[in-house]
Amino acid sequence: NDNFGSYNWKDSNRARTLLNRGLQIIGENPDVDELHPVVISLIDLLPNDERPSGDDSVLVG
């Protein structure tokens, strides 16, 4: 949340909405299945060169 403005979101309003939703879900002690779609949607809003690298297994748990 503190670094939100340092990313070049494709749609910053949608990203902010998703981030707020994710924070709300986190506060409800979620499981991976609840949070995963929000995280994937946020990653999809990042330009390719700003996306996390790795094996695409976000929120493995």
C-alpha cells in the first residue's frame, strides 16, 4: 500500500480497488483460495517488466 504509486498500473483505479479488497480479505484471516484471485488480478494490472519473476505460483500454501 505504501509503494502503490511506484508502480505503473495499467488501471490504477482498479488496482487500488483490488488492493483495498485484498487488505480487507487479509483482515478476515483468509485461506489461499480467497486471496489468490485478487493477487492474480493485481499482477495482471502490472506491465510485464514490473511483474514478479518466478514460477508464477503466487500464494503457494
